[in-house]
Amino acid sequence: MDIRSPRDGTSIENLGTYDPLEKDQSKAVVLNADRVRYWLSVGAQPTETVATLISKAGIELPAGVVKEKARLRTARTLTQTRQAATEVKKAAKAADAAKAAEAKKAAAAEPAKAE
């Protein structure tokens, strides 16, 4: 697929098929190895899923492709960790605000009881 084409657009070249329902794993991924190697050699960047399928088919990925995919996976994990930390901070801030409001209500109610 060309990155500039729509998701369901036409492909540049069909390099193989994948059938996840196939019982025999050797038949599940069928690739034209020569053409896959060609496209990788001219700079094609497979998605993480396609890179996994290419590896399962026994085609060695260039080092740059694997390294880039690992870097992206690490960056995605770091982003998710930061988002989770931000959510925890927001929840803690909301809990503190709720406690402060409750304490303020309790303080306002105490002088009325003393009279």
C-alpha cells in the first residue's frame, strides 16, 4: 500500500496472502519472498503486524526496519505510561478537592452545633 492512498485503496503490488483460519501455519502466510526482499531493499517500511508476518514466513528483515519498529513500540509504551500517570494525577487532584469540600462543609456545620 502506498501511504498516500486511502486505507481501502488500490495496492501497488500484491506480495502474498494471510489466512488466519488456516490450521497449517506454513500455509497461513504465503509470500513472494523475492518481491518482499526487493521492496524492503528500496526502503518500504512494513507495519509492525506485516513485519511479524514477514518474519514468520522466514524472510529476514533489514536491521533498520526491526530497530525502527522497536523504537516506535518503546515510544508508544512511554506515551501510554505518561498518559496513565497524568490520569492518576488528575484522579488524585479530584479526590483532594472532594476531601477539601467535605472538610469545608464539616467546618461550616460545627459552629452551628456549638450554639
